Amino acid sequence: MNIFEAIVLAIIEGLTEFLPVSSTGHMIIGSALMGIQSQEFVKLFTVAIQLGAILSVIVLYFKRFFQTFDFYFKLLVAFIPAVIFGLLLSKKIDELLESPLCVAIALLIGGIILLFVDKWFRNPTVNSTDEISYGTALKIGLFQCISMIPGTSRSAATIVGGMSQKLSRKAAAEFSFFLAVPTMFGATAKKLYDFYKDGYVLSSEEFKLLAIGNVVAFIVAMLAIRSFISFLEKRGFRLFGWYRIVVGIVILAFLLTGHNLQVI
């Protein structure tokens, strides 16, 4: 991987991590078009640059992260299901991660759902994340577990989960952003641990690529989050649904034409 490829992947990560469109699906297409091989450092890179995206949430919502302990407890309650299911289903998840077909199907199904989700949940009663109960936080956390299926999109699963619990689109999206912090930090920490446990060591060039990737992901994610909230309040999810369907079809087209796609 060179600097240009690292920047492109970081832009993809920053743009898609918090949108309901599946960052995994976009990473597949991006890496395939650039001919990036699925090596251990590449796998680490695509996970570790989430730290930059995490930082963008903390910066944008700085005051929210330093208010009450109740906020942290709700995030913990929502995060626990992902930890439990992640440990129990780790082998199955690894198998699914090897299947671009699974990603394409998940993109298509999720896209169809997003075409109708605004009609299904029209009358929200919870307009702020402060109003979320512990029970609601747990249910949203369970929805997050669905995103363990590659191509589902963590943000899509949690936002739809929030809206199913009477959250407004904005409140559901913001809680999804907040929940991303412990979830993505945990995934990154585990990936780094596994990387070093398996005997790999970062070279100076690889460390530089990680640093560049995190900076780019941070800047792009900041812009994406701001734009997404504004767009979501005005237009809803329908456009994202059609977009997911197109991306799913693109991946299927790659597979049908004999391209060897790899989930990195």
C-alpha cells in the first residue's frame, strides 16, 4: 500500500463509517479498483483508521462526552450485546467476512429496508438522546449486533433500531455516533492486539501510513457527520436506500464478471 491508496481508503472510511451505506462494501470496491492485496497490514489499516473517525465524534460532541455518568452507563448497556455476540460468534463472523457475496446481499436487503423506514416510523416521541432509557439503549445495542453481518452497516442497524424505539431521525443518528466510540475503539484495540500477538511489527513506513490515514479519516468524518445530520432531517433515508442497492449491484457485477474481490 502506498500513500495515495492509504489516503483514498481513509477518505472512504471517513465518508461511509457513519452513513448507513456500509463502509465494508465501499472498502471492497475501492481496494478492488486500486488492486490492493489483502495483507495483514492492510487489514489492520482499514480497522485502525477508525480511531480518526472516533475522534471526530468526540470533537463534534465534546460537551456531551463530559456531562453525566448516566451517559456513559447508557453507552455501556448498548455496547454489551456486541461484546457478548462478538465473542460467541467470532468464528462465524470471520467466515462471513470472507464472502463478498454476503456483503452484496446485505447491501441490497438493507437498501430495500431504507426505502421504507421513514414511512414505518413516522411519529417519534424521543427527540433527544438524553431521553433514551436504559431499556431502549439495550435494544439499540441488540440491533447493532445485526451489523456483524458484513455489508449491513453498523450505523444503519443502530439508526433503524433507534427509530423502531420511537427516536427521531436526528436522535437515532446521534446515539449511533456515540455508540460507535466504544464499539470502534474496542474493534481497533482487538485488531492491534491480534496483529502484535501474531508476531507482526509496524515498520516506520507503515506507521506513517496509519498516521496519515487517521488524520484524513478524522477530517472527512467531521464533514460527513455534519452533512449527514442536516440531510437526514430534511430528506430522510430513501436516497441512501437506492445508493446501497446500486453499490450491492456493482459488487455483484464484479463477482459475475470473474473479479476476485476480497473483504479487507
